[in-house]
Amino acid sequence: MKKNNKSLLSNQSFQTLLASLVCIVAGLLIGYIVLLIINPAQATKGIITILKNFLTYGSGKAAMKYFGNTLVKTAPLLMCALSVQFCYSAGLFNIGAAGQYVAGAGLCLYAALVWKMPWPVCLLLSMVAGAVFGAAVGVLKAYRNVNEVISGIMLNWIGLYTVNMALTPVKETASPYTLALSAENPSALLPTMGLGAIFGNNKYVTIAIPLSVLIAVLIWVVLNKTVFGYELRATGLNKEAAKYSGMKEKTNTILTLAIGGALAGLGASFLFLSGFEQWSVTQSSVPGMGFNGIAATFLGGLHPIGTIFSSYFIQHITSGGSYLDKAVYPAQISDLISAIIIYLCGFVAFFRYFINTQIAKRSKNTANSNDVPIETPAAGKTETPASADGSKKGGDEK
């Protein structure tokens, strides 16, 4: 039994899962303490409400409808998380996923509202826009050694204000939001394929949800089962060694960030082409979806499949915060809890290091206890086991 426990704790996937669960529990505990500080009488009810989310409605049609709303926002979050995860596998930190998400949203909405394009074309153009932004970061990194974090952050804001200007002509007259796709160009809306009926006739539940899961599986296959994925990971581990081995490290860097950008841009189209949200041309901050993707990536253990579950969890508690009593707690309390969990995700590697250190210490202690010298009854001298050739070393040798 001990041997099985040891092998389980030594498993990297189990360590990641355990570390992620510790982050979640610790984040929820700290969030609960914050709720206690604000209003002790309602704290327990508040944290339960956040965790229940759509289950606040029970188990009826309304619950399924709002469960569908959570899934609608999980799909773009998952795509942004996959964008960050894919680039991180190649040793690149794609903090520019937020800007790539914005670029994808801008071009797909422009194509839908101005050019009246159908949804397949809009999806493709959102990927192109995100890929261009990602490739720009890659070119600067590959040929001028510009840190991808710096260039990515700058492009986030360039993308935001460019999209705001581009979409201003197609906004509603009395509001800063873009025109509704359902009225202007229904052909640009993603098909539901009957999924909406499952979730309480929720018209926003589209093929984006299963597509995002399939893409996550595809990313895992590419990274772990193909030569291309091996080259990307090798470049990330040691760029100079990859170059010496004949790999095109500059091309791989640009291609990796371009694919990451395409994933983030596609995530934006999954949200805005569902009709669930409209773009506000007056917003002055980059949408948080790209940054939340970083949290989902690390909470998921930098694994595409784990990222599916972590993306849903983060969106679940974020949506759950909207059900809190606003007269008692601010609406941002769920964002605070998410931020705490995001912060704790930075300690996942530390938790794994701690677990491995403890395993190493136990193994060393076990080895030492099995190597205790044996005393001879007559002379009281120590006797060590015979070597491979049958000879002995110690005080008995003349």
C-alpha cells in the first residue's frame, strides 16, 4: 500500500491535480474570510451562492438555461487559455492573448455587420486577425529579440483602440454597443445544432462549446503526438540546442505565436457570434478574457485537457458572483476570489517542488535505515555485506 501511495504522489499529473485543488480550496477560504469581514451574518450564504451559480434556481428549466450561459462564456475563456498554454509549451509567455482576442472580435464583427458575411467566414477572419497580432509579436521576438511580454502588452492597447474606432460606425444610435447580429445579419450567428433545446431553449448555446473542447483535444495531440509539437517543445526547452539540431527556431517562434493568436481570436468569435454579448466601442480597458486565460492555463496544470475543467471552474465562480445580494456584497467579490485563486496558481510549481522534496527525503531515510551496519556477536566489529565478487571490506580483513 505504501508503495502504491508513493508512486501516486510521484506521478506528475497527480501532483498537478493536487496542487490545483490546494489553490482552489485556499482561494475559496480566503474569499470566505473576506465575506466574513464585510458581513459575517451573510458570509456562509454568500460563498455557497457563488459555488452554486445556476443551481440557485434548483434543477428546473431555468437552471439549465443559466448553466448554458456559463458554458457560453466558458468556450472563449478556454480558447484564450489554450492560446497561452500552446505558446508556453514552446517557452513563450503569450500575455498578448488579450489583444489577439480583441483583434478577433473586431474583425469578425466588422465582417458580420459591414460586409454581411456568414458565420464560417467570420470565424476564419477572427483567426486571421488574432494570428496577425500573434505573428507580429513572434517576428519581434525572433529577429529583434524583443521580449514577447512587452510587445504583447503594447499590442493589447493598440488592438483595443483600433477596434473601438473600426466598430464605431456600426454601433447603436442610443448606446455604445454594436448593432445586434440577430437583427442586422442573422447568417453571422453560430448555429445551435439543437444544443439550445438541451439547455432550456437557450439560443446562445451554439457549436462553439463542443468545438472548443475538440480543439483542446487537438492541441494535446499536436503537442504530444506529432513531430511539429516535439519541435515546438524542444525549441522552448533549449532554443540553441534546437537550432544546433537543425530545427528552425525563428520559424517555430513566429508560428507558435501566430497559432496562439489564432486560438485567442477564434475564442472572441465564439462569444460575439453567439449573440450573447455586443461590443462596446467606448470601453477603455482590455477585456479580461485573455488575462483570465492565463489563470485557467496554470490552474489546469499547463495541460490542454486540464485546462478544460479549470476554464469552466473559473467561469463558474465568476458567474456565481452575479447572484450575490448586491445590497450586502459588491458585485466584484467573485472577481476578487478568482484573482486570489489566480495569484495562488503561481505557487503550483512550489507545491510540486515541496511534494517531490518530501518524497526524496522519505526515500533517503528509508535507504539509510536499510543500510544499518550489523555487529558480530564475538568481536563486536561491524560487518558489511559482501560485494558483487564475494569479497568483504572491513575490520576482519588482514
